[in-house]
Amino acid sequence: MQLLLDQTTPDKTFLNAPLVQDVAELSTPYAYIGIPYGPPYHVTDMTLCAGGADEVRLESHRRHYALNWAHYDFDFDDALFPDGVPTVSDCGQVENDFRNPDAIWDAGIEKIEAIVNNGAVPLVVGGFDSIPPIVANALKGEKINILHIDSHLDFRHERYGVTQGYSSPIRRIRELPWIGDIVQVGLRGAGSARPQEVQDARDSGNELYTAWQVHDMGAQAILETLDRPGRWLITIDCDGLDTSIAPAIGAREPGGLTMHEARTLVAGLAKLNKVAALVFTEYQPGLDIQGITAHTIVRLMMNVIGNQRQPAPEIPFTG
């Protein structure tokens, strides 16, 4: 008997979309899925964010988006599903087992890879920030750029002897040969990075923008630099967002990206038809306030679905 952290069949689906747990039956251009945790440092890393995907599902119903598909939305100048047919499916959760937490890495890659191979864009709500490399590994058939919104650099080689933990995801992603540009936005405060990791990130070609640079320059100025060859994996650690729109985080730091700034980047890449995947991490439902963080995640996901009606063709990786 497998000891599951949570059920793989949700009580309510994201946006009331059809539940498709057999990915071979997936026929929509978007697929919502939960990955409850990644390789942990501590047992709490497997529990604090585990219910995030379900809470986002519930929030899409609480805000009535799940029932009002045909209502006009000013964020994308149309209804979410103008013809009443959803363009997103809910693929449930990646199965997980407390007794073998590292297995979530392989299980996650397998399921996300199946979604991608079926032509869909994954919309992922994960656990701690060890989730993005799982998604990046599943995108190995094409050239992929990374937009990483986070207050932390996440470029440690290892911590406590763990190389796939949430202090290391961008270094693990940088090691993948099909990864092109990495743009890290919203950096601020102090995390686990030391001066050498910052230098390593810059030496590897990563482009770093602090939150203060975003506030001073404007997110539009950064967006204008992102129209490059290749699609983008957008990964958003919720602590990269301002606590006014994402209070449900463990590492609160004032001054994160506002909704206007985050939406400018996410919707901007969607309008360019360049979003290959969207991932949210480090959302802790138990710390949310009136569903504010869940609502932010729902709205940013809707901004991809509503603004990117047809994803751009892939650029095959030939390295």
C-alpha cells in the first residue's frame, strides 16, 4: 500500500476544467497539475506546501472563475473560454510517497514529460523551490529559456549534502544542455547564497535583476529584453512577489514584485506566445490570508491561458 501525502484525485478541479488523469487522453493546450513537494532537506518540506495545488483549485471556485467562463475579462480583452469549451485540463497530482521522497523527482519528470509530449503547456503548483528542475528536465526536446521570479538566487551546489534541494534549482537547471538564457528577477534581501554563488551565476551567463531595479526600471523594460529565440519556462517562487499579493510564504521580505509587475512579465510573454510552462512554488496555504496568495496564482495562470491562445512553435534542441 502506498502512503500518499494527499489524494491524486482532487475534490474540485482547477477552473472546473475536465479531470484528465490519464495524460494520453489529454486534448487541451494547457494542463494544470500539482507536485506536492520536491527533494527535501527536512520532513516539513514535504508538508508545508503540499496542499497548495488543491487550495488554488478551490480558490478558482470561490472567486467564481470556475463558473463564469463566458464573462468578459479585462486582463485579456475577452472571455477566458469564449466558445464555452475549456482550453485547460486538470491532471491531478503527481503521486508521492513519504517513505521515498526523492522518487517524486522521477515521477514528476515522467508525468510532466507526458504532458509536454502531448502538446500541452504545464501549469504547475508545487511544493518548495526544488520543483522547477523537474519541469525543466521534462522540456528537454527544445531550447528553453528560464524566467525565474524569486527573492533568492537558488544557485547553491549543495546544502546539507543535498544537491536537488530548494537552494539549488537554478544551478541544476543551468547544467541542462537545452537551457538557453536564464533571467532572474526580484532578488532582494539575504538568502542562502554567498558571494561566490552570485559570481558563479553571473559567470554562467545568468542575468540578475533585483526587485529594486524592477521598481526603478519598470517591468516593461525587462519584458522588452525577453523577446528572444526559444520558449520560456516561467518559475515563480511566491516569495519573489510582494507580501501584499502573496503573504502565504515562509521567508517574508518586503519589497517584492507587485501584481502589475508580475503580470506585465507573465502576460507579456504569453502575448508573445512564448510560455512553455508556468510553475509556482513555496505557496504555504496555512499562512494565507483570505486566499490572497491563491487568488494571485489563479489570476496569473488565467493571464497565460487568456493571453496565449496558441503557443509558438518549439525550437528543437539539437545540441
